Amino acid sequence: METALPQRLIQLSMNSLKNVQNQNFQLIQQNLQATQFLQPIPLKPRKEPAIIAAVDTSSIKIGETSTGILIAIRGANIWKQNRHYRYIRLGPFILHITEENKKEVYNSLQNALNPSSENHQNPPNLQQMPTRLASLLERWLQKMLSKTLNNGIILFDGSLTSGTPDTPTKTMKEILETARKKENTVLAFSKMTNLRLNGHIITEILPTHKPPYMLEAVGLRAKPPIVLFGDVYVAKLSNGNYAFRLDIDKEIPLPQKIEAVEKLLGNDLLAQGYPETLRLAHILCTFTANEVIAMQHFITRKCGVKIINRPDMHRLLFGVFGKGEANS
Amino acid sequence: MKLYKKEGNIVQILSFPNENVEKGDYLLIEDADAGKALIAQVIDVQFANIPGILEELLRGLPDGGELIQGEDFDPLEIAPHITYIQDASLLICKIRATVENESLSPSSSWLPSRSQSIIRKLPIPMLLKLARVDGKLPIQLGGTKDSSPLTIDASALDGRLNIITGKKETGKSHLSKLLISNLVGYKATVIVFDLNGEYLSLGMTADGKRNAYYDKIHVLTPSQNFRVALKQVNLHVLLDILIHALHLPGTSAREFRRIWQSLKERDMLNMHELGEAIRNWHCNQHVKDALFSRYYALVNSGFFTDNVAEATLLEECLFKAKEHGGAIIINLRNTSMIDRQIVVEYLLGKLVELLTSWKLKAVFLFAEEAHLYLRETYWDDIVTRMRHFGIFTTFITNQPDTIRENIYRQADNIFLFNFTNEHDLEVVSRAARVDAETMKSIAKDLPPHHCLVLGKVVKDFPMVAKVRALDIKTMGETRLFFTDTN
């Protein structure tokens, strides 16, 4: 089941690209984003060796065709062991998504991820497809990591909130259960959060306490279908003004939670309070402009698509005041 | 290749890794609709400014000294496309000409289509054909980068001022020998001021046997087989020697003129009588001392003789060369600076005399490190007056700043070997026949024995050539301390 996803992605990629042959597509640009609450717990770095692993995925829209969009997704698993970082990077997978094939593409990937799942989500609209497909790949990579790693610290980008279209409850539950069985601890770091305490963003109202420490956010109630699988903390792991929302698997006892964060402190670099492993996972899967050009080159060569630049109406109408359609 | 930008006569062309274009190559930018094409020469190859390249490089930065180890599962094989884009280069090219109906014009005033133009490498033989670099007196200089021969015409050296320059041991003398032997082959008269004795074996093969030019190479060593009698010397030539080489003051020069006239009237022009005349001459003691010191300098040079029979070789050689072609090598090795100046002053004076009287038609003069023997006033003389008499000079130097700026400006041909020093390149780039960017950019990267040929010989299309080997005995090798004693 697990290894079927990359194969399915290649198949989907090739099939979807076949449909794009001899169609013109327009170049556009886009970006991504993420989300959420407090007793100070002082932390001490634990030097005993532990594997730190992280997962991240990235997606980008590389162009438009007359019938749909061309997107690319890529994911990376990175782990630090014996002071060295290693990685596995999957992709880029290029997909041509149209109104006609989006359901097929989305469901195929969902099936590959979780064939036993009965309540499949409806596919999102075309604009949301890149992030949703990247999320599917991310969940699959998280599952793989939680299954293959033993007694390690697994870092997720984002939160342990489920019940969103991106993160079905069942999938998240399975990932965390698998991780627990293998004695792994999942720590999810959110770069941005909307969680507030007394009207203030939780990461911005920190007490004067010497880092590293974490603060638990208590009294959080999620409305269905949202489910919080993690206890929510604000972690300030190094000096400076950077604090992050940190979700830790709810089912793990508090001492083990603290031990996991302390092992992270003892085994990974934490520049600006953010784990280097997770930073590298993000860096390795992010698409650079150079790669976007290369993928456009690949599509042009492989599928014979002639690239034309659709005039940017914002630029055209508003000149220097037009920020471009991707940012509109 | 894709046309990216044009500013003035510089075009920037985007080139991809498989296109393999290097500095010095010529490109043809054809615009079929316009029915014209631009000929541009690559003067620099830079990395194309690819968006996101910095992020790409930073991502691959080492993890504590090693690259991050990992595995890429890239089923669509996008990585080669990424590398292809990353390795794209930007060719900075100088427009040399426009081709229209197979004829060349130096114009760069039109703009070829960016989207429709086809850009391809222009093979050197085709360029030579287009530029009509041919003639009846071919001199094969060597091979270009695409292994095609580069042949110039000897007549493009005729009546021209040439400069061969480059740092030490890059092949300047080798090229000089090649030019000299070819000119001699075409029955030209060549005179070489040989400072280090490098040209003495021009008539010998590498294994010491006589070559085809053996009988046409005449080595004259001052004070040995090259001496002159006072009777053969014009007063103004001797005065030039006394004033310019031996710094005789004006008053003393006037007295010397009188002494000379007196001796000439009595048909007693010889060194012995000259010494006696100075001794007995009624004049100021300081003047007499000045004249005596110069007289002894002349005597000690060994260059002057009273035996007229010993002093005929130069003219004999020149007349022989006039008939059959030949090179007269003036061996200035082991000759002091003053003596060198005396010899050169005499020789140039003699040449002007023979050329003015049409006893000689024209001569090709090859002057190595001319600043070591050529007086200041001669530089202008050589490029103006002497040129009209028929002395066509080729300066050879590894110190380009020793040649005056006006010489560079008037040079018709420059054979430029490698220079790494900015200052040296700056000096040479003052030449009028090529732009400074081309010279600086290409000359820095020239390997040994490769030269950038500029000027009329290549119809102003700068070309890089590897100078071909010559079967000539090597001379003038530097004496070394750490040599094998076995």
C-alpha cells in the first residue's frame, strides 16, 4: 500500500501530461501558508543520541493550459543521525489538473494513501489542488516515517489538528498510533498560528523566562469536525524573539513529551528556535525559480507545449501599482 | 543559442551547455526575414543570470564540510533539465560585421529578430572566405581552435607596422621566425636585430642540418664579421652616433664636423688619422677631451676598422638578399648597450641611404626589445619617415610599455600572446585596430603558443591561432644553474 503512492503519482503524472500535449499554457506564480495556546516548563538539552527526522512537502503551480493547470509537488524526509543529515526526496511530480480529471487524480492519490478509507473527500477547486495534493503526499511521507523509524523524534511542519480537508481525522490518528507503536514522538511545529489568549496571538505574549522553555496552552476547545490530536504548547527553544506553536501527541505522558523536546534540543541545531532538520526538509522540497524554469523546459520538450505569456491584467491596467495576478 | 540583448555593438547571447562555445569563436546571427546576418565574436563567456540560482546553490551547501547525503527519487528525470538551465551561459559578443548578399560591411546598426534569428557557430574557413583573407603569398600561421588552418598573406605585412607582444615564453620569437622564414621564402629582404642570439640558427633544422633557407641567412656579428670603415660612413650617420649614442655636446659636434671635413678633403678618413687629427686640433681643451673620449669609445667598440676589405659584408649581404631574398641577422648578443646603439644607428642610417638611392627596394626590419638600442627620436622616425623609405618594422617585446603609445595607434597588425598583467594589456589595448575589451578578455586566457591576431592580416577580424611548429634549431635558451650534469 505504502510504496504504491509514488508509483501512482508517476502514473498520474504521465497520464495527466499526455492530455496537455499540444496545448498552450500560461505562466503564473503562487505561494503557500499554515495556523493556533499556556504553564512554563524549563527545558535542558539531553545529549543522549536520538534520531531526529522531519517531513515537509511543497507544491507550485507552474503554468496554465486552456483546460486546466500544471502543478508540481515534491516531498522530503530528512533525518539527523550521528551528527549527519540524510534525506530522501520524492519528486518533482508534475500533474496536469483539469476540471475533468481532478476527481480522478485526487481520489487515486487518496486511495493510494489510504485504500481502506470509506469517506473520501470531494476534490477541491483547481486553485486549491496544488496544496491539497501536496498535503496528501505529506501525510503519506509522515506515515512512512512513523512506520520506519524507531525510538525517534519526528518533526511535522504544522499542527496536529485534523478534521480539515487537508488532514482527515482518520489519517492523522493512524499516523500517530503508528508512531507511538514504534516509540516515536511526534512534534509538530507551526511557523504561524491564529491561536489567541485574551485576544493576543499565543506566540507573542511570552513571560520573561530564560529559554529554552515551553508553555502549555490549556482550555482549548475545537468545534467538530476539528479534532486536536496534540496538546498545544508555545516553545521558545533559543534566545531571541522567535517562539513557535508546538503540538505534541496528546496520548503521550507529559514526562515523555518533555524528554522528546529535550532530546531535540540535545541532538539538533536550533537556530532562531526552529529545528534545523525541519528547516532542511523545507529547504529541500521548496521549488526554486530555476527548477520552475527547468520543469517548464521539461514540459515543453516532453509534451511539445508552446509556452505563451498571458498578459498580466493587473500589470497592464495598474502599471507599477499592479502586484501581479498571482498576488491579487 | 538565443539572442538576448544588444547594446551598441555588443550582443549578449544565451547559450546552453551542449552548444560548446568558447571565447574567440565567431557566431553568425542570421535573420532570414531581413536577409542579413551579423558576424559577432565571443569576447567573454559568463554564467547566465538564472532566477533562483543562489537558492539552488545554498541548498546544496555542505553539512559541516560534506555535502548532505541523500537520495533523490526523480521519476520524471527533471534533474538533468535543472542542470541544463543552471549551466546556461551568457556569451558577450562583439559585432564585427554584417553579411548581406555575401558581402561584408562593418555596420551594426540593424537589429536582428530576437525570436526568429538562428544563431550558429561560424567556422573560421568560412569567415576567412567571407572576409577574403587570402592572397598570392600565403603564410600559414597555424591552426585555429576548430583545427582549420589560419593563413595570412605576406603582402598584408608589406608596408606595414607590426607588433608581436606577449609575456615571456609564450612563443613570440617562434612566430617571428615563422614570419621571417616565409618572407625570405618570398624573396624579401629581412633585417633582424637579434638581442639574444635566437635567430642565429634560422638556417638550420632542429637536428642541426641545413634547411632550405641556409644560404639566405646571413649572421653579422659586430666587431667580428661586421665592421665598417670610416670611409663608408656618412658624416651625418657618425654625428648621429656621436650625439645620440655617445651624447656628444653640440659645440664638440661642430668641431668634429670640421675635423671630418679636413680629413675628407685630404682623403684620410680612417680611425688612426681621426685620432691624430683630434690630438693636433686647435680647440678648447674640454672640447678636445670630449672628442677624445668619444673617439676611444668608437675604437673600443671594435666596430670600426681601417681595412676597407673587412667592411664590405653588410652591403654584400643586402645585395644578395635583394636578388634572392634573405635575412641579415645582426647578432647583438654580448654587445654592450653603447655598442648596440652605435651598430643600430649605423645600420639604420645605412639602410636609409641605400633605400633613398633605390639601391634597395624595401626591407622588413624585425626589432626585438627595441627600447634597449633604439633612441627616443627613432620611434616616430620608424613609423613615419623610414616607412616611406621602405623600412617596414615588426617590434617584438615582452614589455609592451616600452613601446610608445603612438606606435600602437599606428600599428597595422598585432600578434598578441598571453598577458595576465592588467597594466600590460592596458598598454596594448591602445592599438587603434581593435577594441580594448576584445584584447583584454581574450589575451588573458591564451595558452602558450596561441596568439590573437589583429589587424589587416585578418581583415580586422581578430582570430586566435595556435602558431605552427617550425623545424628550426632552437637558440637563445636561458642558461640555468640547476641543469643535469650527467
